[in-house]
Amino acid sequence: MSDCIFCMIKEGKIPSSTVYEDDKILVFNDVDPQAPVHMLMIPKKHISSLNETSEEDEALLGYMMNKVRDVAKLAGLDNGYRVVINCGEDGMQTVFHIHVHILGKRKMLWPPG
Ligand code: AMP
């Protein structure tokens, strides 16, 4: 998607600070961190939101969930962390390329704002 900022990050057209990358996903630091550690995990495949996934994405989505633990360990989140996927307008999604927020190094609040 040519006008998607996360696709541009994936293609190296917009700089980002990469935490982890493989053939399926990219993890980079959020530009506006809401915790001492705030990373975003994206699939390299453009999927706009959780509302736009299909059966063929099940393996990729499972792969991402399974990789969260490894990325959290890489970032030293040994005391726990929060995983968030915002979806749509009420979910306050602002970038329409599905992404997993991984936040840590502070105590999270519940319920979320
Ligand atoms: P969401 O509101 O769930 O769609 O989250 C989008 C996230 O992307 C926000 O936390 C933004 O701070 C973050 N973001 C937007 N542009 C960039 C960028 N160029 N590099 C890193 N993070 C970004």
C-alpha cells in the first residue's frame, strides 16, 4: 500500500528504530511511547485492521502472537507487559496497517482509558 506509513517503514522509506525483523514481521519502537518500552509489531503483509483479516491470515496472526514473547524478552520485559491491538474508530486505531502494541517497564492501569 503506497500511502500506508507502516508499509513505508517496512520498505525503509520512513526511518524507524528496528527492534526485530524477519521475513514475516517487523518490530520497531513507537515514535510516541506511552511507556518506557513501547514497541509496535507489524506483519509485512498489509492488512488494514483486525476487521480485515481472513482465514488465510490465521497462521500469520498466530505467528505474531507467538513472537510477542520473544520480542518482550529481547526488550527485557521480564516483569510482564501489555499487548494491545486497537481496531477501528472506537478502538482509537489511527494507523490502518494492523499492529500489536507491546508496552512495558511500568505498571499498567485497568481498565484502560
Ligand atoms: P494506533 O492508534 O493503535 O493505530 O497506533 C498507531 C501508533 O503508531 C501510535 O502509537 C503512534 O505513535 C505510532 N506511530 C505513528 N507513526 C509512527 C512512526 N513513523 N514511527 C513509529 N511509530 C509511529
